[in-house]
Amino acid sequence: MPFADWTIWKYISSIVDILLVWYVIYKLINIIKGTKAVQLLKGILVILVVRIASDFFGLTTLSWMMQQVITYGFLAIIIIFQPELRRALEQLGRGRFFSRSTSSDDEGQERTVEAILKAADYMAKRRIGALISIERETGMSDYIETGIGLNSRISSELLINIFIPNTPLHDGAVVIQKNNVAAAACYLPLSESPFISKELGTRHRAALGISEVTDSVTIVVSEETGGISLTKNGELHRDLGAEEFRELLTRELSVNSKSKQASSARWNWRGKNNG
């Protein structure tokens, strides 16, 4: 093979190699996007920044400590990211690793809000207990796997039927993911906060618990009082009126939708400028 042809082939193979690596990184980012791993990656980034800054400013002790964290952190990463690594391997085995991901739309967001409002109002008047958690940026796949998978189009009738007493799926939480009912009868972590009122039951503790570890919005309908409550970011909004509940739920979900649109717009703007 002539030298010129060999050089061209090396360039082509290098370009293909780089493109494949970037594609794998892109798919891995899509897998962990919206999961708890994102927050952990931010923590790792902070450690790296502190390590570089400590070297720059000559902070010997801090630099040594950060180096130890980085050196022995590989094993910790495997343990911490075990659910995400398992999910990536499962998707690879199912052939979904190279599939195209889809995103939710504004119409789906409005349908979700209306379905929850109608279902919550119906169940509150009849004192049917309910627990509905809506995934936002932080993924809830770990909790979805604890329940019965549905992957159904959301509707108020479906939500009501799930929580009818003595039915197979009424005990546990419904998790809504990408404007679909992903699963029912899911187990959510209970809050261990000592400041929770003793009169609150398991549903409220679960709603607060999931809001402490994710950015989800969770709705609770009390079986005892028929009151509607909402939790977010470790906060509990109890006994909401119909209009107050509609306003709060709409605001929280629309803020999440707008943030996704802004992020998408930034990437599109960069893409156009780069083009």
C-alpha cells in the first residue's frame, strides 16, 4: 500500500474512532440524564475543580486529600452508579442502546395536568386514598421497577380505577414519566424527618420522602379527610383548595417544561451558529 494511501486511511480510521467514542458518550449521557447519577457527576466535577484549584494555589494538604479521593473513587463510582450501569447493560442486551430517545410535548403536559386535577377532585370527594408522583429532571426508574409496569396513556379514568380500594394496584404509588403512567403499586422511600406531624400517614411520608431525594412533584389524596396535598423539594403543601391546587400543579409542571424548552433552544442556537 502506498504511503499516501496509508496516511489517508489512518486519518479516516481516526475520524471514525472519534465519532464512535463521542456517540457512545452521547448515549451514556442520555441513559444517566434525568437520574440521580447527574447529581453525583456534579459532585465529581466539584472534586476535580477543587483538585486543580488546590494545585494552582499551592494548597498541599487539600491537594493530597483530593488526590486520594480521585485515586480510590473508581470503586466508589462503580458502587454508587450500580443501578445506572445495570440499566445500560440491560439496554445494550435488548438492543435499545442505539435506539433514538423521544421527548414529551406540551400537549402531553396539559393532558397530564388535567387528568390529575380531575382524578384528584373525584377521589377527594369520595375519600379514596391516592399517591401520584410525577418525574421531572431526576429520573425515577429505580422506583418504577418496584411496581407493576403499565406504560399507558394518562387519563383521569385510569388514575381513578387504579386507586379504587381492594383492587390489585391501589396499594402504592403511581409514577408518571414523560406524560404516561409508567407504573403503579410502586414503593417510595419514607421520609425520616422528625418534624413531620404525627397525624400524617404513610402516603404523606412517602410523598415527602421521594421529594427529598428527587425533584419530583407528588400528589396525595388523604383517605381519612379527602384533603389534597402536594410535595416538592422536601416541602409539603397540605389541604389545598381546588384553585390553589390547580395553580400550584400547573406552575410546577410548566416551569419544568419551560426549562426543558430553554435547554433545547440553547442547543439549537449553538448548533445553528456552529453550522
